[in-house]
Amino acid sequence: MIQDRKKAIIIGSGFGGLSLGLRLQSLGFDTTIVEKLDGPGGRAYVKKVNGFTFDMGPTVITVPHFIEELFALERDTHNLEKPDFPTPLNQSESGLGVATKKYAEIVPIKPFYRIYFDDKSFFDYDGDPIHTREQIKEIAPDDLDGYERFHTDAEAIFKRGFLELGYTFFSDVPSMLKVLPDLLRLDAVRSLFSFTSRYFKSDKLRQVFSFETLLIGGNPLVVPAIYSMIHFVEKTWGVHYVMGGTGALVNGMVKKFEELGGVIRYEAEVTKIDINRRKNWFKKPQIKGLVLNNKETMAADIVVSNADYAHTYMSLIDSEHRRWNPDWRVRNMHYSMSLLVVYFGFKDTGDIDLRHHNIILGPRYEELLTDIFKRKILASDFSQYLHIPTITDPDLAPEGHHAAYTLIPVPHNGSSIDWQIEGPRLTDTVLKFLDEEGYIPDLMTNLVHCEFVTPDYFETTLSSHLGNSFGVEPRLTQSAFFRPHNRSEDIDGLYLVGASSQPGAGTPSVMMSAKMTARAIAKDFSSDIQSWESK
């Protein structure tokens, strides 16, 4: 080992932290990941109980070539250039390279989602152009022309916003102003729901083509229309599943990280980011390392936080070191909604007609979103994302059983909701709804395991401000340059990665965030990296 390699510490082993750990090891840093929990994954933590395996967080895998690029990394062999996006995948194949297959088995899922409306009719969103148009014709034939226009305009946003700008780090105002005319021309700054409503008269179709931002913590009524590109990201490269669950992908990334020489420590909660005092008013303070909950100090040349943005700045860094991110600014950011997630196992009676990913929409859409994001009240109705991975992967449950989770968007803890009371009540209501409405007949009779988490879990266990589930909310005023920066403006040697930083939440986005952060670090330490590579 070359003794003068710089030491890097990453706080948190979520997808952002692991992705960056792989990249820093490939750049030549000696990297340690410290994780508060007793296992890896962060929000993607895995719970195993009574023969059931439950992914506690993300379950939708898209853009699989991002994963292939990470698994193909080697020490001192890195790829930080603008990606050459591959052509669309043949959905009968995984489209994955040999590197990924060494660490994880990833398979395509179709339909991507079955979207149930309140009247029990449904839309199978599968990316197939013929089937999509057939379903639109059945639901609202007058909207076929609108779909063609939506498809054309959303594709233009996808090409500019994702293919061309996806890895752009907006570190200053000029970088933002440079692309603003294009975003205005594409009408990508109006709200997604407003954008979608221009093309569709049908309430059902407006919901079909706007709901996806809820899976990354964004309110369709508020997020900018640039997020219509999600439709094309999924349509282009498909939706995938990791056999063994998302946790199997996490384990594969940990294995690769350790093979590259990285170190990961569990039950190592960070209580303070240690910083050298600034030498004068005009010079930024310098990172020193961090302090763990057992009082252990760890020295580092750089520290990267994959933890929650607000927690990082307000809980781990003394206010005297923060000019750009003082408490008042951090508190005044808008944070994503939270979740109630119910993990349950039940006997398989062969009566369910569901898919791997199911969206079950309630009787209200716009009003419910307003209750969750703006009024911050717990309504009597709800919508949910129901995930039943054992339809694809029976090994996640005992023989003759299904493992499932259902995710209900709820207000974060900026509300006055008492989750010790409302958590059990809402869980019972949701399970009875699935039973009585026939989605999972006789569920209450065949239920063999049930547990749930509320916003309190996100706030306490995951150290997420107000119990938010997806970091800083992806609204226009908190996107690009206006989103927390991947390179700290306050402290030399401090960086951010993950859902709260640029470009945002969601598994592919946090992998993109890791590449953006790695590029910033590579630029800042270019002379060191060149020195290592020459030895």
C-alpha cells in the first residue's frame, strides 16, 4: 500500500455511500464507510424474521448499466467521464454485463407497475408502445392524440435533462443560468401535474403519468415537469428486480467494495464531524475527521456524508463552521413527505391477481397530495404502493407463503401526528382494506407476520430530519443549483452524496450523485491521484 494515499471516510452505507466508496477506492483513496446500523444499506436495510426476507426500503431498480459500471471498477482504474448511454434494452433480456453477474442476478419485471384506480379498473404500465396506446384508447380514446404530444415533449425533456445534463454538478449560478433557457423552452419548469394535464383530460391518465415522483419523495403538484423524464428512463431501460431482494444488491456492492480494499464498520454512529478552526475570516475551515458515539476519533483528509442533509449540518457540525448552511437556512428547506410501511407475510391461497409492483390509488388524488404535503394532516383515505416480490422470487418467504410490504405516503413529523396511536390504527386499516376490497382475499385470516415503521423510524433510527423519507423535497426551488451541493461551500474536504444532494432521490439518482461527487473530489485532488497512478 502506498503510504501517502489520502484517507476518506463516508458516513452511511446507503446506495449513495456504497457507490461513492467504490469510486473513491478506484481513484486510489483509502476509504472507510461508517454505518450506524448493524448492517449495510441505510434506507435499503434488510429485515429477516420467521423465514421472511423484507427489503425495508427501495425495491424499484432502473438503469441497470449504472450498476454494471460500478461493478466493473478496479483499483486505480476509474470512469468519471460523461457516460455513453447504451441503447434501450431488449426487455426479454437483463441487458447486464459480466461484471454485474459476478455480484448480483438482476431480472426485468413486467409490467413495471399495475396501477389500480378507485373503481378497481387498472392500467398496466409496461413501456410497450402498442399496449400503452391500447389501454389509453380503452380508458379515454379522446386522449390518444394528447399522449402522442406528451410522448414527444417528455422525450425531449428526457434527452436534455437526463442524457445530456444528468451528471451536471450545478455548483454555481452561471452553470444554472446556462441551461435555464432550454428548460423554459421545453416547459420543464412548470409543475409535473400541470404539465401532464395539458395533454390528458382523463383524471386516470393524469395520475398514471404523474404518480412516479411519489416514489422519490416528490409531490406531483409541485415537482417540476423535468421529472416527466422518469417515464422515459423506465421506458428506455426497463424496471428490474434483484433476485434475493434489493438487499442482495447491497451485499454485492459491499463485497466489491471490500475486494477493492475498502473497509466498512457497523454500529459506528457518528456524533460529530471534526473540523479545524478557520485561520482567518476569508479562509474556509478544513476537515479533520469525525468522532464516533464511543468517543473514538477518526482522522481523514476528506469526509463525505451520505446521511440526511439537515442531520449532517445541524447535528454533526458546529454552527461556527457554517456560513452557507446555518440552522435557519437548513430548517427552512422543504423536506419530502414520510411513509408508513407495513411489512407482512401471509399464506398463499392462490387467490391474488396482483403483480410484483402495484400502485393502488385512493378516491382522491390532488386533495390527498395537498393533505400530505401542505396541510400535513392524516386523511381518512390513502393511496399505497404494494410490493409482492415473492411473485418473482418465492425464496423470500417460507414455502406456501408470500412476503410483501405496502408503503403509504404520510406527512413528515412537521405535523402533530402521534404515530404511537396512528401507526397501529392505520396499519390495521390498510390491511383490512386489502382484504375487504379483494386485493388479497382473506388476508386477515391468513396473516402470519406483521410489523410496521412510521415517520418516527426515519427520524430516530435513520437520523432523518422530521422523519422525512427521501431527503430534501425535489421542488423547483430546491433543484439543481438550489439543491444542497455535493461539495460543501462551508468546509474544505467535506462532501455530500445521496438523496438530499444533487441530482436527487431514487436509486439511479443517488448512483449519479456518487459519480458527481467523485468527479468533484477527483478535481480537488487531481495532483494526488496523478501521483498515485504514476507509482
